[in-house]
Amino acid sequence: MAKIDLINNSWIDLVFEGRNQAYGAYVLRRDTGKRNIWSIVIMLVIAAIIGAVVGAQAIIANAQQEEEISAEVNLSALAKQEAEVEKKAPVEIEKPEVVEQVKSSIKFVPPVIKKDNEVKEEEELKSQDDLSKTETAIGAFDVKGNTDDADAQVLKAVEEVAQPEPKPAEDKIFDVVEQQPTFKEGDVRAWLARNLQYPPVAAENGISGRVVVGFVVERDGSISNVQVLRGVDPSLDKEAIRVVKAMPKWNPGMQNGSPVRVKYNVPVTFKLQ
């Protein structure tokens, strides 16, 4: 069998020889070769464009990754440099100024009312005449200087601000502890109800309710810092504070095996019969 060249359209003329070539089948078969060539060209162009786009995206991604790595390296190097600078920075300690030349001075004594037998000789107040006649400078101390130079300095008192003493740990007030404080007499509400005295003014006016009282159970079991957290009426609030303060000692709260100060709240109920 002879090979048929699909691109060459001469075989189409042989097939359709003596037939109606104006029929659509002849036109379709005649242009088949052109369509095949254009399809191949278009596919190659599309493949080339896709390849170019993918390659460009890969190049951009690699460039961004290299920039990020470079930035991370630069940042880490900068942080290391700063750490080394901070580590090597010397700590400067301000030294007190050494005065080589000191002028003589007379101590200035502020006026203070004292008994004669309590006043020391060096603390006696100088009279204005004595101060006006002397050429010695007035200072914080009685000093015999080593020079009369006018540019020399007079010794000054260095004022130190006293720092507040840290609050000892045993004064801390806990909200919750390992072992909460307990009332020695049993039920604290029952004890309060037995010892409560209903205020006559509140009873006459039909006032009742529940007053919440807060306090601190100290390390020895005593009660302190009694205050009304939620009141009802001044007369009821006052009676609630009184009866809470009248409570006997509690068993203190415990933290790490030691008694500590603990906050505690109790409701005091006033109910008319």
C-alpha cells in the first residue's frame, strides 16, 4: 500500500474526482492539513507560554526565598552584634567627687526649741552678730579648711533618700490557702444567730435582710479589718459589725505548714419573726 501524505491534498482530488466538489465534505477534507498544522503550532505556543510562566514564577520564588534567608542572616548577625555590645558595655559607677581644696566653714544650726540642758555646745545657735563679723563660710559642718582660696569648695552634706522597708512576707493577706481558717465554736452562722441583737429601730420599721461582712483571720486566730461588704441598713450594718467583732478566736489558716493571715466573708442574716 502506498503511503498517503496527509498534508498534501492531491489525494482528495483523486477521491472526489467526478463527484460534486461543492459538497461540504470536500472542503472539510481539503483544509484538514492546514487545521492540523495550526493546531500543532497553537499547542506548541501555549506550551511555551505555560513553561515561561512557570519558570518565571519559580525564579521569583527562589529570589524571594534567597532574600528572606539573607534578611534572616542579617537580623541574626545584627542581634548577635547588639548582644555583644550590650555584654561588653562597661557599667559606669558614679564615684563621689573628691574635694582636694576645702574652705573653713561654720556649721549652720537651724533654730530648734529645746531645754538648756539638752543643747550641746557644738549645736548652740550662732548669733547674727557672730555670723556677720566672721569671714568664714556657712556650711553643713564645722570644718577647718586647708586653703583660703575663694574658689575652694565648702563641704556639703550628702542627702540620702531612705528607701521604704520591704513589707515582710508574714504580713501578706491570702485569699485562698491550703488549709482555710475554721471557727472554733462550730457553725459560725449559728453562733452569729444566737448572739445577734435585732436593732429596735429596724424591727419597728420592718427592716430585714442579709449583711455580708468581711474580715481577716490573723495568724493567732483573732479577727481584724472588720468591714461591711454589702449592707442593708445602717442599724443592721452596725449590729453585724458588732457581733462579728465579738466572735471568739478562730483556728488560723495554714500555708506551707505555717499560720498566715486570710480573708474571710460571712453573711449575717436579720429576719423578723
